[in-house]
Amino acid sequence: MNLDDTPERLGPLTEPSAAVLAELAERDAVTRVWAADHTLWRDDPTEIADRLGWLTVVPDMASRLDELEAEVAPLVEDVDHVLLAGMGGSSLFPEVVARDAPAAPGAPVLRVLDTTDPAAVARAGRDLPADRTLHVAASKSGTTLETRSHLEWAWARHPDPRRFAVITDPGSELAALAADRGFAATFENPPDIGGRYSALSLFGLVPALAAGVDVEPLLASASSMAERLRAAEAANPAVRLAAAIAAGVRSGRDKLTIVVPDAVATFGLWLEQLVAESTGKDGTGVVPVVGEPLGPPEVYGDDRLFVALGEGTGGEALEALAAAGHPVVVLPFGGSFADLGGQVLLWELATALVGAALGIQPFDQPDVAAAKAATARVLAEGPPEVAVEPVGDLLATLRPGDYLAIQAFVDPGGSVVDELERVRLALRDRHRVATTVGLGPRFLHSTGQLHKGGPDTGVFLQVVGDDPEDIEVPGAGHGFSALKRAQADGDLLTLRERGRRAGRVALDELLEVVS
């Protein structure tokens, strides 16, 4: 099925979407994107001209596939596990692979480590015997604090270079470290690809190959989609999706609620980062809502646009929302992991075009650095005094059209995550606002940009889990618990500096919302 054959039930967004589509056509957006014309977004080429490699990465990777397979195979021939340490764009597509790709018989099991919670780090240490684990550190810059901390922890427990590899940009500090220690492999990614656009590059494919995943169908799906994405604006599925999303922002329906099939549920996390970090800046942006079970029409305000992957996804609940007048788009989707290749490229182009339509630069992340700097300041100067605020006081600030973000610095493998999801739904139903749950520090490299640089419509409830035990970060002078808390403190300070409605709340009090 072609996207143009899928009925769009855009309702109140029908005319605004058509207007955006016409604007993009008038600007010759498709031709200019594929020509890597940075002026579609800004006259200044900085962080645009050198960030468009995702447009051509698929044929590049396909031509190198045999070589990559030959390079990865000896790394995993006598291991049972692959531990990928990365953050944001370096970890989210590998997380999709780890959770949603078909398991290959006899292949190592892939696990992603993208948390500074010491309980999660300790669990990885217990579950993955060091001598039977390939440790892969992935960082475009090579300086990502969390990833470097994970790498030092792993190296201290088993300093065998045969069990280590890195994925990074050429010439990075991480590449230099790998050479100095004699790591088994260094995979140097094309440097003209930003982290959140890197799913179909070495950052996504090397972990997949290490886990025994057949990536050729994934690349074939993307290649097939690429041909369709060169079509003129009116027949281009990415342009039409971008027009609907941008029209939603202009019309106050900026809460993009993405509904994905259970079989590829983790893909929602990747989409969340792509959309939030690319568009949430300059006081505007798209607020992606993922992982939310659909409710009846009456629990939603008039600020939503629903996009579902695949006919039938969302079932009767989505049909009821469309019937009630909420705008709905259904994207054709085969439903398999391989079909995600085409979806990756479709959403990357659509997101870039949303940026063009809204007048924002979709390839930078200017507000992410602020939280990183605040974390470094807290680590150097010591933790600030942070008072715990009553949950009710923050909820009382909610207004129609707002969104509520629960920011949880907790063990991602703990039962509390499911409890927070229940709280999220209860608060959605009670207040009729969009709700999200972000796990720290993962969300700092994802929705954190939107929280600080996007529209001032968020209310942020931060919770920080206790750490009965800590694990030292070798050579850092602190443990993972101190790092986690510094990241929480730094983010809260940054949100408050931006005038956001943000506070730290007691976990027990927040969980009582559904009691």
C-alpha cells in the first residue's frame, strides 16, 4: 500500500496541512534536500552542511556490508554477550535491535547500557561475565560522559583489549583511547551524520551484526523507501507527513502521539528522540508522545495529532478518536523489524522538513549542552540544596494545552518504571494533558532539548531513586550514584534557569496518585 492510498483523517488539520504542503512545494523542498542545500534551513551552513550524510548512508553501508560482516564476526565468535555503552543517538536504535529484532540462534545477546543508575550497572556486571562479553563503546564525539564512565568501569573489571571495540567519528578521543589500549576494533563512522540520524550507519548496524541480525533486509527496505522519497512534494510520503505535523504545531496540535505495533514498540523511543531533539528549540517544536496506551476521546484535549504505524495499529481506540474529530494519519508498515529501515528514512526526512516548515534548524541541539555544563558544575562544586516540592503544587500549574513530563532518575530495570507508567495514564485522564515518562539520563540526550528549548508548555516532575549501593567510576573521584544525582541536579537547575515549571518530588508521593 502506498501512503497516498492510505486515507488521512486529518479533520481540522486538513486545510492547514494542505497549506504547508503547498509551501514546501513552492520552496522546492524535496529537490533541495536531496541536493544537500543547507539554505532550505539556514543561510549559515554550520551544523547543516556537515550533517546530511544520512541521505546517502544506505547505499554506502550496503556496499560495505560484506566487509563489515567480516570485521564483526571474529569479535563475537567466542562471546555470549555484547554490551553496548552509548547515549541518545548512539544507543536508541541498538536498543530497538536488542528488544525487537528477531533473535539469531547461537548469536550473542545484545544489551544496551545507557543509564548511570548504579543498580543497573551492577546488574550488567552480574549478568554478563566479563570474559564472555564484547564491550562496545559508542559515541560520535568520543567524549560523552556517561559512555566514557561505562567504558572505564568495564575496562577496570576486565582489561582485555580483545573484548573491547568502539564506534565513533574519525579522530575522536575515543578512537585515540582505543588505539592506545589496543582494542580489537575501531569502527569510524562517516562524520557528516548527527547522532539521532545515525540509525542506518555504523552506530546502528555494527551492534545489529554483532547480535547476529540480518541487516540486509533492513537496508533494502530503506533503499526502496529512498526512491519514493525523491518524488514530488504532493506524492512524497515524508513531505505529506511533515506537512501534517507542522500544521499541527501551527494549529496548537503539537502533541504528536505516535502509535506503534507491539512487535516494534521500542522504535517509539527512537522516534521520540529524533522528533523532540530536532524540533524542540527556538520556543517551538513538536512534543512526541510515545508508549501511551490509547484512551477514549474524552481524555484528550484539542492539542493532539495521532500517527499510527500500520493499518489496524491502535485498533478500535484509534477509530474512535478519528470519529470524534481528532486528526489521524496511518502510515503503511509491514510490521517486521526489516521494515523499520524504510520507516527510519521516512521519519528522518519528514523531521528535517518539519524543521524547514517551522523555520528551525533540525540538526543541532543547542540546549543539551547547558545541562551537561550544569552536571559538570555540580560534580566540581558539590550538590546544591534542592527542596522536595508537593506533587499537587506542580500539578496545579497545569493549563489546557500543556504537557506533563515525569523525569525519573531510577533503575530502568526496576518495577518502579511500570508504576510510573500507571501514574502517567492516571494523570493524563485526570488533567486531560499529554504525559510522558523519561528515564534519566537517557532523556537528557533526547527530549531534554525540547524541555529546555521548546515551547513553555511543560510541567516537569523529577524523581530521583535511592541508591543503597554505589559503584565507583574508575579515575573519576566519584561513583555512578553521584554522577546520576549530579545529572538530575544539573537538569533541574537548567530548567529553572529557563523559567520552566519544574520541581523535584518524592517518589512515594507521586506513586500515591494512583493508589
